[in-house]
Amino acid sequence: MLGPGSYEGDRELKHNEASRGDRLHVYEYDLSLPAQEAYEETYDISGGKNVIDLSGFGNSILSLKLDEADLRARIIVDLLQ
């Protein structure tokens, strides 16, 4: 799992050179009280290059998880553009 982060500006996840298809889960957390469950959005990842725009999540805290670990994948998270 990639660690959570909270950042301003454009955010983008670049899942480069995926060796196979997979599913990415993006969890968005709200720190307001009372505590609520994380909002989840899923994206299908195909073999090859994938770019997922995360700017729609605003300044929320996010965590990311792949269904199946891809040890040969190269993943870049671009937080500021």
C-alpha cells in the first residue's frame, strides 16, 4: 500500500509499465467528527502505462492500494505540478 498524504495543487498517479491488469483502490479520508468511513473509488489498471488524475480529491488525505502487488511495476505519484 502507498502511504497516505495531504497536499495542495494538482495530483496525479502515474502507474507506468504495469506488467498486467489490476485494480487500484483510492480511499479518501475526512478528519471531521464524528468519524466516518473512508470514501472509496476504484480504477481498472491495464498492462502498460496508466495515468490517473487525483485532483478531484482536493486536499483530502488519501491512501492507495492495488488488489495484487505488482513487483515489476513502476509507480510515480506526482503531487505538485
